[in-house]
Amino acid sequence: MREVEVKFRVLDLDALLAALSSHDVDLGESVVQEDQAYAPVGWEYGQSRIGVSFARLRTVAGRHVFTVKRPAENVLSCEEHESSVADREEMHRALLAMGFRATQRIRKSRRCGTALAGEVSVCVDEVDGLGVFLELERMAPDGLPGDVVQAGLAEFAASLGIEAERVEDTYDALIRAVTSA
């Protein structure tokens, strides 16, 4: 199974929330996620990510999660492995010892729900320094092309009838682009 997602930058949060409500998407409470992204030593922004493993340490309400993603067809269609971590600092040091380097920090407030009979995870992210995003995600079996799943997710986003700009990159890359400009 792979995690496949699409992201949309949204200018009108209230319109997005109303549209999701009208589609019976019940968003949960907002949680703050503190992420540290990691890339392999030697990899630089602008290089291909396909087939390259990237890591993330996320903290939410004092709980830490370690994730590794390896993009398949594109950066939003990834093989993903995730596990809870007891000690964030020790995991950070382990990542450095494994040949990763810290890249970008991402802080966001996130509210999530489900749509399409629970098949699609729907998240509204307010990302510090970037704005509001709609993120739609679905797990896909290995034989199903990610771009096919992404097309279906984009159709759902279009059905909301809101103004939104599709974004083809990850939050760390978007933050990097803003901070290095």
C-alpha cells in the first residue's frame, strides 16, 4: 500500500469549511503538529525525489512519530512507514547517524475528517508562513497508479466548488521556496 495525496492552496477558509460541511465531512478538533523534515546527506532541493527516502519527526500533544516516505510516481505518492517514538531528541540523533540531515521545520494546525465512505482522509492545514491548504489522502494498493488516485481526489476537491490552487509539492519544499526567495 502507498499513501497518495493531493494538496490545494485555499484563500477562503470559511468557504472551504462550509463546502466540506455540505459534503458531510465532519472535521475534528484542531491539533498543532510540529514537524522536522530530513533528507539524505548529499540530496539537495531541486534534485529528483523519486525513489529517495525522506524522514520526518512529528510531535503532536507531546507524542512523537517517526515517518519515512519514498516517493514513487511523484512526491505526493509515496511508500510510507511510520512508528511512535519515545524520545524525539534521541531519534533525531539516530537519523543524523543514519546519514540524514535536518532540512525544514514545519508547524501547522490541522483538522481532519473523512469523506467518500471513509476512503479519503480530508485535512485542513493552516501552515505557518504558507497559509491554508486542503489535503486529501487515500491509501492505494501497489498495482493502482498514483496519478489515477490523485485524479479521483482532485475530482472530489473540484466537487466542493471552492477556489483552490493545486500544489504539486510537499510542505517542506514550499517552505524552503519561501524562505530562500
